[in-house]
Amino acid sequence: MTGPYRIELTRQVPAPIETVWEIISDHRGYSGWTMMSTSRLETEGVPHPDGVGAVRFLGVGPMGAREKVIEFDPPRHLAYTILSGPPARDYRADMWLESTPDGGTELRWEGSFDSAPAGLARATKALLAFALRDMANRVVKEGARRASASPAS
């Protein structure tokens, strides 16, 4: 992460890494577990539709963010940039997953940006930090829901 404005958080998800990967990499499915009422894939990635080059829109109605997937390494790493939406210049976020000894997953989510329009950097960082915290907490809840719904192996 290179930007001077950084957001870093870690969550323990009570679900296997494959389940957590399914949650974070299904761009069309975000509206089912986040506060976003709109989640769509505008451009498919290659070779996987949700992979590198995919452009997704996440928002509430017409307001939201267009994001482009720049790294896609199942089931461990997903990275994206913001193309439009929040006024963060050169924003990049990385979502890292690691299996834990108890069968769960550690989610590490890091975001950074270089600058924002005059007077908006602090507010932009607060908005992005809120969004990342909220979504990470919802990954935990969705992971727990899916893990409890799965038949025991």
C-alpha cells in the first residue's frame, strides 16, 4: 500500500477460506449481504468473470462506486481500484485471506489513496474507513451464516 491515507483492518471469519472467498469474489452477490442495494458486474474479467479486469458497481440506487479488479488469486487475494465514486485519487484496496487453525479465516483488508480534492481527504478517509469496517463486519456475519447452513463434513 503506497498512499499516505491508509485504512487497515483485520477480522476473524468463522467460515472456511473457500466460503469467504465465495463471498468477497462474487461481485453480483454483494447486494445480498451488504448495505448496498445495487451490485452488478459491468465488465467481465479474464479468465474468470469476477477476475482481473472485472468492473463492478456497488451502491445504493444510482449512487456508489465503480471498481476494477486488478488482482485475483483464489482463494487468497483480491485487489481493486476505484474508477469513480468517492473522490479518492489512486485508491487501491487489497483483501487478503488466510486459513486459521480453527477452520476459520482471517480477513485482512487494506485500502489506501494518495490524495483527494482540497479539504476532502479527511472526510474521504472517514467514509472509506466506515465502508470497509461495515463490509468486513458483514463478511463475518455472512461467513457465519453460510458456515452454519453448510452440512458438516
